[in-house]
Amino acid sequence: MNVTITRLSQSPDLATPMWQMPDTWPAFVAEDLVGWSYFTRIPTTFADFVLVATDDTDGEVVARAFSVPFALHVPGRQTLPSGGWGRVIQWAFSDALRGRDTDTVSAIEITVRPDRQGRGLAGRMLAAMRDNATDLGYTELVAPLRPTLKHLEPHVPMPEYAYRADDEGIPFDPWIRTHLRAGAVIDSVATHSMVVAGSLAQWREWTGQPFDTDGPQVVPQALSPVRCDLAEGYAVYVEPNVWVRHALTSTGDVPEAPDGTPPAA
């Protein structure tokens, strides 16, 4: 499949079809308060860091990649935050509001249209994101990864899952594997990268599940169990992600791999 990948700042007319592109995100993910507050503002605030892929045959949008610039190497930060995806978005918007110089780019999302998945397009979007950050003068790209297959093992702690590899050291998870083959290294686990709290009625609406028992509930596409409290009438989901770091001293193609998404990237 031949595609053209364009910065949104160069083709702002792609914004509407970009948002209209179908995706496979579970409904509850959109209820994270940080994401709800900031995510849709990324294309207008950081248009140079938004990439859109269009099919060369029909011009339809088939993938998008969001990233944001932020200041990491400043007092009070220095290390990648345990708050992961949500915290780095807050840092990016805070830095933009204050006019602070930035030194690092974080991936926020790579999404491929469902009918175009499985063709290596996510890896191509990652390569384009790396190149875009380099072209804009940055030397490091970081990403809070949402591992592709972690939802199949929600009870396994993320530190155990993230570092799982075969005898040759090849990572088990396809999305982690794609990043490491592109030159990234695992930095740490973002223990509370996304937090979604809601009433039991809301969780039933978002997931179609009963939420009628206390304790951890396994929810499709959730990376960890959702904690349900019947007496108080609410449930909370705390999603861990995996921080990886890409040094951008050189660029190159990313090996093809099954499509995956970081809330990131």
C-alpha cells in the first residue's frame, strides 16, 4: 500500500477527515480526564507534530500520529514521569502556554484505520514520527507505549510483562518489539499513565458489562483490571504504560510489525 505522510500544519484541510477516520479505541479510554481536556487540542496547538497518512489511490486518511514537544531537562522533571501519557500531555501544554523552550518530543498516539491494519503502517508512522522530530531539531523521542497484547493478560504486572523476551532477547510484545528494533530502549513503567473513574452506570454504558460484583473486573481492551466498589457506586481504571526512549542521532526505516498504538504511540 502506497501512502503519503504529511504534517497537518502543511495540509490543515486534512484535520476533518483525520478525525472522521474510524479507530478501534475502547470507549472508556476517551473518558480519561486529561485526554478529554487536552487530546483534541493537540492538532491546533502542535500542528507541526501531527502526521496524517493518506492512501495514494483514493486520498482517504488511513492513519494518524500525534506527538508533542515538552521540556524534560529542567528542574523538577529530569526523568520520565510515572504519570506517563497524561502527565506528559500536561507538561507539553503547560510549556506551550508559558513559552518555555522544549528539548524532547513524546509520542501520544499512532492510530491506523481498522481496515488497513496488519500491513506495517504503524511502523511506518513511527518512522515518520522519528524523522519529523529530527527535522524539527530534536534529538530524542520518547513514547508511553500501550503494549499490543497486554490486554490479554490484565493480571500480569506491567514490569513483568514489559521486559518479557525470548532466549535471544527479542521482546514478546509486538509494539514494544517494533520500537526496540527501531533503536529505542525501555526506560521505565509509567504506573498510572491513564486514570478513568466513573459511576457504575457509566462503566456499564462504556463497556456493556454488569459491574455487579466488588473488586477487580476484567474489561475487554483494558491493560489491567478495573476496580469496582459497589458500596460507593463507582469504579476506577488505572492503566500502566511502558516508557521507551529513541535517540535521534540518525534516522532510518522501522521494520514492519503488526500495527499497534501507543496512547500513545
